[in-house]
Amino acid sequence: MPQRLTVAVSQSHTLPTTSATLAALASTTQEAARQGVDLLLFPEAYLGGYPRTCNFGAAVGSRSGEGREQFLQYFHSAVDLGDTPRGAGHAWVERKLEVAEGKEHRGDGTREVLERVAAETGVFLVVGIVERAGGSLYCAAVYVCPRKGCLGKRRKVMPTGSERIVWAQGSPSTLKAVTTTIKGVKLTLAAAICWENYMPLLRYALYSQNVNLYLAPTADSRDTWLPLMRTAAYEGRAYVLSANQCVRRKHLPSWIRNSASEKAGSSSGSNVIPKSEEASVNARAKEPQEVKISALDHGDVPKTPEPTPIDKAHGIVSPSPLHIGSTVSDMDSRTNSPVKQRKDRRRSSNLMPMPDNHFLALPGDSAVNEAENESNAGPKSPADDKDNELLCRGGSCIIGPTGELLQGPLWDVEDGGLLIARDIDFEDCERGRLDLDVAGSYSRNDAFELRVAGLDLDPPP
């Protein structure tokens, strides 16, 4: 009997505050639920933010005062899930850690919001997070089940390049896969974060656990990423979901945009697309995508031609993120209807408590007409051009267990674009094992052996 589910990735970029980003996450998840999505992946560092272009004033042998101030701002923007610096594992999952007197839970409430969103939408969430624990930051991914809450959390074991300035190394024990059953389909899922996917032994540690859903939140939009994802799917005979952010300079936090190095035009530590690659990616952007993009709510998202989809069962949905204020009286929400269909109507919204004493306004029928603002805007200045500079093009994708491209790569789509693969059959993972099981029949485990400190590589029950 086919074991079918609908899965999706969200190409969403981090918003200026944690509360606003959580609100957008909730809005995107609600749209995913309306589209029948069972599991949804968000990009690397979606909560807390990926500090693209920032060098934190660091050079070999010196650190600047401005860089320390930037780190302070970044530290405060990270989320506290209530875990310990070492990582408490099951004790954290089972909420067995000590809670401070007068508090209902550990951390800043982000975990509780994620669990509430999953429970109220029925969507299993996997979210990229910058986690604050003690005095250090960790790049993490958290698995949130609608029925049981957080099933696990893992921390990136090898930050890349300048990430090592601000992110600590996570424990390899967190590479443990988690299991869940959705609509009678048993999933064994695990995440490899960004360039961890270039670590062959780390990939093999996931294959060894018989993963059938391989998750790859990332910040890499290079041409080499898609072949890597197809390789992971083919090697592991697993479905692969990869989510990235599409980021313009205007999306960076003010403490990066207003820094002295940014004003001076410094490119130190920048991940801006090199000129040598620009012609290639621009040409690729003109190629037809095997998806259909629905009406978008944001005029600054480039329009993509509407080709005939190869598989009409899949597609892209672009939900409208919420308009969030810091007080209840300022809150508004927006419809996900096309701009031309918007009407000036308002209705009260349901409110959900958020961290930092904010609230989340759940989507209703109230609308904000942004088309008029865009049409009345004056000519763009050089500063506008710089603000719209594309720093990361996205490239989110969904790959089948024999390396076939099911969806994507999705280029230049911002603000919560959903890339959806409908009714994928997880028995295809088993069909693929006929000729390749890299951790079993094709492993020669009598001759080759992998050991990972603190991690049982046997498939979970």
C-alpha cells in the first residue's frame, strides 16, 4: 500500500525581530496546512538570523569594539530554547531540566510557540535556529511534532568559515535521527545543516540510521548545492528537502547595515554573489521552472514566467506574511489574495502570546493595500539599488530518492514562498534499496567501520 505524504519547504527570510519572524512562521505554516502539507522545513538560522556579510570586527590577532557590539546585538537576537551549553538531550526533550522559581518553563518561550503552532495547524515543523545557551551561540535545527511537541534538536557540529567566530561547535550526539508516524507513514528523519552536507562521514552517519527523510536547511545558493542534494538523495535512497533564504541587503539587521564597514563598502566576510558567477545565475534565472507561482503579495518579488508544470501535483504557494507590531493595538493581518483583489476591509484577529511580551495576530480577512504605495513611489536612488542588492538567491529544492528533481530550485522568491511536493510515496525509498543500500548491502561493513562519539548509528526503533 503506498505510503504517501505531502511535504514542503519554505523559502523565508528572517525578519527584524524574533516575534515578527515567529509570526511569519505561523502564517506560512497556516498556509501550508491549508495546502494539505504534512511536514514543513524552514531554512538554516531562520530564527535568530544568518549574519550575512558581517565580519564582527575580527581579524587574526585582533577584534574591534564595533565587532563586539555587533556580537552583542546578534547574541540578543538568538533564541533561548532552555537547553544547556553541553546539550541535555532527552532531559531537554522530556522537560526534565530545572525551571527557575516563578517561571513556567525554561528559555524565552520560543519552544512553546513552535509547539503551539505545530499543534494548532497539524503540520510537523523542522526549523533552523540560532540558539543561545549559556554564553555561546549554536546553529541548530529543531523537530516539532504536532502531537508530542519537540522530539529532538541538533546543533551544527562544524560551522563554516567565518561562522566559527560566532557559532560554537555542537555535539555529534545530536546527529541522532528521530522517528514519527504521520497518517500511518513511518518517518525516520534527520538534518544535516548547510556545509555539513560536504562531510561524507556525517552524511554516512545519517544513512546508517536508515533515514528516509533527509533535511538540509542551508545558507548556500551556489551552483554546487543542487548536485550535492541530488547526490545525498541518491546515496541515501531518501527524500531530500533543502530550504534556503532569499536575501537582499535591505533584509539585513540594522546593526549590520549601519556598521562602519558596510558604510565604507567593505566586502570582508561577505557572501555577495561574485561577479564571475553573476552572469551564470542571471541566465539561469531566465530558465523556465518546473513549477507554477501563484499571485504574490509583494511587488519587490521578481515575476517568473508561468510554464506548464511537468507534474501538476506539485507547485509553489506564496502566502502573505503577517503585518506585525509590538503592541496589540498596532496589529494587523493581510489576506493571501492577489493584490488586484484586495479590498479595504478589516476584521479582528485572534491573538497568540509570543516571547518578549508580544502577541501574534493570526491571519484574518483584514487587508493592507501596498499596490498604491508602490505605484506612488518616486524614482529609485543609488541607496535603493544597494538596498535591493541580492545577497542570496535561495535555491530551495525537493529531491526524490533516486536523485530526481521533484521541485525547484526556487530562485529569487522571497517572503515565505512554499515549494510543495504532493503525495510522495515513501515506499520509493525501499524500492531504491534494490540496488543500493550504502549502510547495508552496499557497505562492506566487514571491512569498513564508522564510529561517532556519543552516537548510536543503529537505526532507531
